[in-house]
Amino acid sequence: MSEAGEPILEVVDLVKHFPVRVGVLFKHTVGQVRAVDGVSFDLRRGETLGVVGESGCGKSTLAQVLMRLEPPTSGTAKFQGRDIFRMRGSELRKLRRSIQIVLQDPYTSLNPRMTVGDIIGEPFEIHPEVAPKGERATRVRELLEVVGLNPEHINRYPHQFSGGQRQRIGIARALALKPEVIICDEPVSALDVSIQAQVMNLLGDLQNEFGLSYVFIAHDLSVVRHLSDRVAVMYLGKVVEIGTEEEIYTRPTHPYTQALLSAVPVADPTLRGQRQVIRLEGDVPSPVDPPSGCRFRTRCWKAQDICAEEEPELTVRTGGQLSACHFAQEKSVVP
Ligand SMILES: Nc1ncnc2c1ncn2[C@@H]1O[C@H](COP(=O)(O)OP(=O)(O)OP(=O)(O)O)[C@@H](O)[C@H]1O
Ligand code: SF4
Ligand SMILES: [Mg+2]
């Protein structure tokens, strides 16, 4: 964690809908999957913003759109004050260096037929200005060392490494072009718990060393806590609460955040009994046809008539954080 600087990424009202197509040639659009449906946040230089929510709430779609791997439906995202979605030519090339992604599954995201040296050095083929040909092997060895791998293993293949080591390879590759922002899309979810901590520590060390800013995506609030300066909680394509680590973990105001927190394992056994468990009823509704008003209302124990009629705005309600609940109220869930 670090002192937050100026915003490096500013996302305003970002929307990504996918058409639902039917028919023999999928020619008829019958609806839209509202995967990301009006998301706004800032990422400050040197900061980690945790993004948390259940499966299908739009986290990876958000990451893909910010990486310009998918076009947005609407909204803006600025990197260092310039609109990402309008970038072309050399400006877009620079963006592609400056924002990198680390994916969840190091097994499928690394090409099994390439050596580690080629995998980590591949970005230099596209951006030779970062490392001229003669310097690449040296640079790859340095990167292996930076992520805690043996530089002598430069000619090995991905299957010769463990899961945690493979994720280190993925991180080295993401670092190759000296990025400023790394979007981590569940980088430790596929790893054993003991290995998760090591990879999280590595990401924390790299952040300090290189002044990186992270958008750190996870299912679970416990994973992002130690690394995050602020946390955004997503539900069905929307941010429902966003605040500092302290605000979100010690005095959450949105019922969904409170429910997610109540599912976080409590490390201290003497405190386990004091934790209030909030069990959410029912499944997450379809993003094709989300509930009217507050999208969380079909699972919310506090829902009133107004919740079906009026969509709660994400705004400061009580405490310092932004919360999208008509009845936002601070509540300490975990002792
Ligand atoms: N290319 C696509 N075409 C159609 N629908 C899509 C596409 N990509 C994602 N979706 C849908 O958008 C919604 C959000 O998916 P997304 O993968 O962003 O969720 P997620 O929060 O990353 O979930 P998980 O935690 O399981 O990774 C889901 O309903 C998903 O089925
Ligand atoms: S607005 Fe209503 S339904 Fe939505 S979280 Fe608040 S109380 Fe629950
Ligand atoms: Mg995902």
C-alpha cells in the first residue's frame, strides 16, 4: 500500500453490453447481456483498487474493455487524462505498453510450446523500442530474477514449473514493457492458499519497487484486503459500494458488501463466534433482465417498495464511502 497520487485511470459511466443472438445464423438479437452497466471509478498512481463481486458480475468484462480487447458500448476511460477509446497510432501503442494484464489461469495463459524466455520476451517483438534484440536475453533474465525465478531456467517450458511459478512467469511477462498500470484478473484464484500469499507479497513488492498502480480483481473480499488501498464492490454490472480499505472492511454500508464480508473466513478462532453470518437467499438474477430499481433487491433483507421503483445512486450516504443503497447504514460485520 502507498500514498495515493493523482488519478492515472478515470473511468466514467462505462457500459458494455453483449447482444444475445438466436436463430440459425445468430442473426436475431433478442436482448442484451448487461455485463458492465455504468461503472465509474478512479485509480490513483501507486494505488491498488480491489474490485470484488460474485461470478458473472462483470469484473473480467471491465478488465477486457479497459485493455481495449473489447470495445465499450458507451462511457469513457482516461489514462493520464486521455480517452483510451479514442487512441490511435502511436498513442495506442504507448497505451498497450502502459497497461498490462495478469490473468487467473497460468496454465492456459502461457503457450506450452514456447520457452519461458520466449514467453517473457514476446512483448519485445511487438515493442522493440523497449529492448533491442541484442539486449533481450539479458532483460528476460533480469525479469525472471525480479519475480523470484531462477534466470538459469530461461530455456524451460511452462510444464516444468509449478502453478505459483507459472503465475510468476505471467507477472514477468506483464512487467516486460515497464507498464504503469497492471490489471490483475483473479491472479491467485487458481493457486493453493499458501502459494497465494507468496504471489500477493510479490505483487506488493513489485508495486513498491516500480511504482505500479493495480486494479486487482477477486471474488472474495479476503484476498484483496492486504493489497488494496480502496475497494469497489460490484453486483450485476454495477459498483454498489466503493471506499477505503478501512471503510469497506470495518464499516460497510451496503447490504451486499455486508453479506460478502460475513462470508470471509475469520483467522482468529476466538473471534469466529462473534462474526455475524448473513446468508444470501436465491441466485444472482440474469444480467439480461436485471431487477428494476435496485438490482440487489431480490436478495436483500432490507428491501422496501422504493427499492423496486427507484434505482439507488452511488453517492456518499453515511460514513465517507460511496454506497448505492436507499437505506445505507454502517454495520460492523467482522470483529
Ligand atoms: N463475449 C461475451 N458474450 C456474451 N456474454 C458475455 C461475454 N463475456 C461475458 N459475458 C457475460 O457477461 C457477464 C459478465 O461476465 P464476466 O466474465 O465479466 O464476469 P466475472 O465477474 O468476471 O465472473 P467470474 O468471477 O466468473 O470470472 C456474464 O453474464 C457473462 O456470461
Ligand atoms: S436499495 Fe433497497 S434493496 Fe437495494 S441494497 Fe438498499 S435496502 Fe437493499
Ligand atoms: Mg472473471
